[in-house]
Amino acid sequence: MIRALLKDNLGWILGYSIGTSLYILMIAAIYPSIAETGLIDAKLDSLPPELLEIFQFDPATMMDSVLNILSGNYYGLIFQIVALLFALTAASRLLARPIDSGELMLYLSAPISRSTYVFSVAGIGIAASALVALLNALVLWGSDMVWNLDLNYEAVVALCVSSFFLLTALFAVALFFSTLFNESRKSYLLGAALFGIMVVLMIVSGLSVDYEWLKSFSLFTLFDANAIIQGSSDWVLHCVILALIAVVFFILSSFTFKRRNLTL
Amino acid sequence: MIQLHSLTKKFSEKQGLFDVSFTVEPGTVFGFIGPNGAGKSTAIRHLMGLLKPDSGSATIGSFDCWNDSERVKALVGYLPGEISFPADLTGEDILTLTRRMDKTSPEREKELRALFPIDTSVKVRKMSKGMKQKLAIIRCFMKDAPVYLLDEPTSGLDPLMQERFLELVLKEKDAGKAILMSSHHFPEMEKTCDQAALIRNGRIIMQDSIEGLIANSRKLFHIEFASAEDAVAFAGSLNGHVIGNRVDVSVSTTDELNTLLQKVSQYRVSSFRSAPADLEIVFIHYYAEEGSL
């Protein structure tokens, strides 16, 4: 079953893994020329500090290394959007859409329990998250070999491990929503709305210290790329919390899916 | 082997299943007949453990279909009404998956592939309805199961494949399998089924052996009159259907038959013959009533 599911889902898994890795490769490739010209430094200096605060850019350190660029540009912003799209796609392709289209019957007509199916697709989602994080790390390592970027590998490992747990936790939440409805559109909308709110909360919390508490309602708080690179993040603890969230939502998914009436 | 006992599942006032009971014994085929949306697929979904009954029970073997669905599915070969396979898998991928998940025998698979030839290297997205149906039939019967649940099994098949399918069903019946088959195709039901039930608005309204159903069914008579005027006048008094000088009229009770004979004696009749009794005549007017609702 896992082999068939992997074959059916390989397209989008490779799409996210290779797409994000190519972006990292591009940043790594242009970093030496950016660092030389100092053009982006000048651009950043001209931006209002409030805007930099919202997107967690630190102009003093941002151009110091390729990791600093990535933490502000990729992991600080683009990756969060990619992560929520990844989670929604994974949950939709692995559970919501097969329920909606009736394809799920191909697997559920065999003598397996619904929990077995949920935990199998959870395994595929986890493997896909690992592939994204691993390929991103490998591209960074390869870029360092080619362009001698002088990477801090402790930070690279922390970033990739944290990104893996963030992807897994978001996927687990989206998978839970997929178990609630027979129509994939509904679960997709609910997941997208929740993740959208989480991103907005992160942005609003950066506007003023008065709103900083809003951060605690967003899973993205547990992935602070800037703090990881500066060594001020308790990223191991954050990963443990993300893993626990993922486990709880996988169990909840199994629990609700087992009791659902399915009109396949 | 297959049993629904006072099963009720209410979706709305008219939709769902209401106090439905039937039993399918080993070595028999049970025909499940009814208009679209009558509840046939809902009953089969209960047997596959997809729906939980509000009351009553669905069992296969001695296992409850909701609580012991894994054990039940080990006993069942299932052919769904709507064939929906993942579009990017090939026919071979699907058969390989079935081989592994259901632990099927290669000999049986070979026989079925010869019976329903299909190019398994094609992706599902490129398959016609008939190809998908053949693939689903091979997949269903690859498993040498004691129970088969077949929802509209010949839909999309050409006449030759339909014939082969019916032969396969009869062979499986002779091998002692319990088979539940839903269909709108009366001749195939008549050929294969031992018992049949008509379901409408979620309720079984008629259930008997095929012979019993036909024997107790409405009888259709074709009566040819000397003139079209006579035909129209006669049809008006008995709710008949006029075609030129001919009137088709059906009766179900002895009283109705005697009334018919009394009325017809008042006209000059050219010919009077009864239509051959078949399952279609037993059930077709129920479909018509449904359509007029």
C-alpha cells in the first residue's frame, strides 16, 4: 500500500523538495556577488525599521552569511508559506481527495483498518517532510563545497531539523481536518483559514510589543530561523513541542477517521 | 453468510435505509433491485463497514461489519458501483497492490486476465469506463473470497464481457460463494439470482425467490381491438396503454383479471395474448412510480 501511495504522490513530494532546494541553490549561487556589491545592504538600510521588524530582518547581520540571507528571506518568510501549502497539499492528496473521489476504496476494501491507513499516510507525510528538509540541507552542503560559503553547520542542522518538525506538525493538523469532512474542499478551506490566521498572527505580533502575545497562537513561533542562526533559540525544545503536536494530531486523525461514516 | 437485520440508517425522512432485513446464504445469489437513490449502495456500504447503522446490524460470517470490519473485509470481494482508482497508477500497479494486500493466487489471476483481457500497462487516467470495469472485476475476483458484494457489476461492459461475467458469477455460486448483486439489468438478475428484493425509498417492498416473484407478479396483456376507437374506450376504463388498435394492460390480482375479461367481452377483439412473464415486468412499474413522484 505504501509503495502504491508513494508512486501516486511522488509528483508533488518531489515538486516541493526540488523547488525549495533550487531556491536555496539560487540564493547560495548569487550570494558572493551580493556580498561584494553591497546593494542589498543599502536597500535594507533604506527600509523603515517597522517593516524589517515585521519580517524579522536584521539589517546589521543579514548580509553576513548566506544563512543570514536565508533566515530572513527564505526560512523567515517564503518557507512559512511553502510549509503551509505543503501541509495542505499533503493532507489533501493523501486523505481528503481520496475520500472525496472514492479512490480510498482501493485501499479500504483490503483487510486493513482505517487507523492503519491513517498511520500509513502519516508515514508518507513524515517521509515527504524529511525529504524536503534533507534535500535543502544537501543543497546547502553542496553549495558550500562549490562556492566555499563558510557555513555554520550547527545552524544548518538546526534549521533543517526544525523545518522538518514544522512541516510534520502542520501536516498532522491538516490531516486531522481532512478526516472531518467527506468533501475535500471543506477540509482544504478550513486548514487554509487556520494556517492563514497563524501567518497573520505572526505578522501582527511583529507590529508592536503590545501584540507580541499573539505569536503564542501560531505554530510558526516554534520555528524562529533568525534566533536559530544567532544561537539564541531553544530549537531542540521547539522541535520536541512540534513533534508532540504532530503525534497528538495523528492520533486524533486516527480516532476521528475510525468513527466517520464514509460515502465512498 | 451475509445478513442485514432490521438495519436503519436515516439521512433524511426519505433517504437512508429503514428497517431493512435480508439474508444471503452460501451458494446463492441475492439480487438487489431498485431505482437510483433507493438505498442499494447504502446497504452495501454498511456491509463494507463504511457506514455505522443507527439501529440494527449488518454481519458477514459471524462478524459485525462496523466493529469487525477488518475480519469482514478478509471474507469479502467487493466491486463498487463507481470505479475510482488513482489516475496516475497503471492497471498493473493496481493488480500488484491487490496481490499484496489480499494475498491472491497467481492461477486465479491468470484465469481472470484471460477472461477479461485488458492492457494493464495503461494508466487509469487513459482507461475507458469498460476497461476500468474489467480491471475492477479482475481485482474483485482475484481474491478467492467466500462472499462477493457486487454493485452494478456489468455497467460499462460490452455484451460479450457481460455474458462472461454472468458465467463467472454462476461458477462462483456453484463453488458455494454467497453473492449480493445490485443491478438495473433484469435479464442478468433473472439468469443469476436465486432471491431478489426490491428496495425503494430505503425500504424493502418486495422480497422472494425469482420464480416466486415472477409467478406473483403483475401480468401484462396485449389486446388488439377491431378499431382504434374501441381501443381508446377500453383503455380509459382500465388504465391501459394505447398503441394504435392495441392496448397493453397489466393486472396483479384475480379480481383485476376478472374485471379485465368482463370489460374486454364488451368489444370486438382481434387478438388477446399475455406477454412472457419476466423480472422486468415485475419491477419496472415500481421504477415508473418512482419517476412520477
